[in-house]
Amino acid sequence: MNTANFLRLVLLAAIWGSSFLFMRICAPVLGPAVLIEYRVAFAAVFLAIVGAFLKKRLDLRANWRHYLMLGLFNSALPFLLFAFAARTLTASVLSVLNATAPMWGALIGAAWSRQRISARTACGLLLGTAGVALLVGFDHASARPGAALAVAAALAGAFSYSIASVYARSARSVEPFANAHGSMWAATLLVLPALPFFPAPAAPTIGIMAAALALGVMCSGIAYILYFKLIDDVGPTSALTVTFLNPLFGILWGVTFLGETVGWYTAAGAAIVIGGTALVTGFVPRFGARALAAR
């Protein structure tokens, strides 16, 4: 991985880590459905503008079912679940719970291919579960009303991401930018039925709308472009490193901008979850000149 791609990786982790900050700011005011409708609609419009400039086509007639599947499991459903959880949980906790997605993906992938789970994967799953239990058990947010439901929603959101990942591996090949663009329009349609059930609790201020715009354009539109560029340049395995960096930035932004408290349990829980994820995915970082030469 060269310097340019490493900087893209860090920037992507910083952007995706900030999504939990923006959700924590906006969700109590807009509610989960209105917030996510803004998020996916802003992202879809942004990607449409970029697509028109780059002359990228969606080919809806051939791929609309594919976009609906990705839009549901990779955007609409997990975004809604995390926004629901963001009304109660801190940005730090949300970012760590999100890091469990690759663990769920390995579990679903094993079930999908009817393969036995290896001892290493099983240890990683147990380790990741222990990390979540440690984090949630000691964090002060767990004492808030509805915290248990919020944790379950966030874990279900991570599970939904893993379904999308497994589906994408077996789905027909579609150009990466079209995947991002098409799935955002699909998510915009899919979130609409949830709006009557989760109306906005309060009228948004200019600051809230600015955060929602950043969540859509930056954390979805720009982030997708960076992510698919990384996959093209360094491959999916190296791009997976972003999963391990997201919680670091999620915690950093929560502490810096929201004054969240980071206790020993936050650092320990995050480290254990990341360690479990590394075991499950089989990710082994490579450093030094030899690793750079391999790329």
C-alpha cells in the first residue's frame, strides 16, 4: 500500500468514524427515519451529480433488483437501526458495535457455504462478544432507558451490513460506482414507508441540517467513492483495514465534539472487539518494505 492509498484509508476511517458523531447530533432532533431519508437522499443527489460529470450509467432496467437488495441491507436498514440506537448510545459505543460487522459476515458466510466454523473463527466470535459485553456493561449509557434495545438495534445494523457483504460476493458483477449510486436511490425509496412511524420530534436548526447534509454527502457519497477506489487499488483485504480504524475515530470525535467520557472499559472493549474481528476475518497486518513491495 503506497502513501496515497494509506492516506485515503485514514481519511475514509475518519469520515466513517464521524458518521456516528453526526447521527448522535441529529437523531434526537430528527428521529431515525427522517434523518436517514435526508442522508440517503443527499447522498443519491450528490452521486447523481458526480455520475453525470463522469458519464456513469446506472442501467436500471438490468440492475434494479440488485440495487434494491444493496439499498436495503447495505444502507436503508443498517442506517435506520444505527440512527435509532444513536438516540440513546454514545458515538463511541456505536462505532465499536459497528466494528462487529466482519464477525457477523464470517458467520453468515460459513452458513451460506455450509462450511464448518474453524477454531480460530470461534475464538474470534467469543472474543468479540466478550468485548461488546465489557463495553456495554460498564458504559454509563447502558443505564439509560431503552439502552438494551438500542444495543440490539446497533448489533442488528452491523449484522445487516454483513448480509450485504455476503450478497455482494455472490451477486452479478456491477461497476462499483453504480453500486453506490444505485443503492442510494433504492435506499431513498425504501426508507419512505418508515417516515409516518418515526416523525421528527422537533424542528431542525440550521446546524442540525448541516450535520445531516454532511452525513449524506461526506459520510455516504464521498466515503463510497474513496472506499471503491481503495478496493480497486489495493484489493478488498487491505481495504478491510478501515474496519479496525473506524472505532478509533468514532471515539476521538465523540470525545472531542460531544465531551464523551472514555473509560478503561471503552479502550479495552474496543481492543477486544477489534482483536476478535481480526481473528474471525483472518486479517494479518503487514508492515515494512516487504509489505510495500507486495503492493
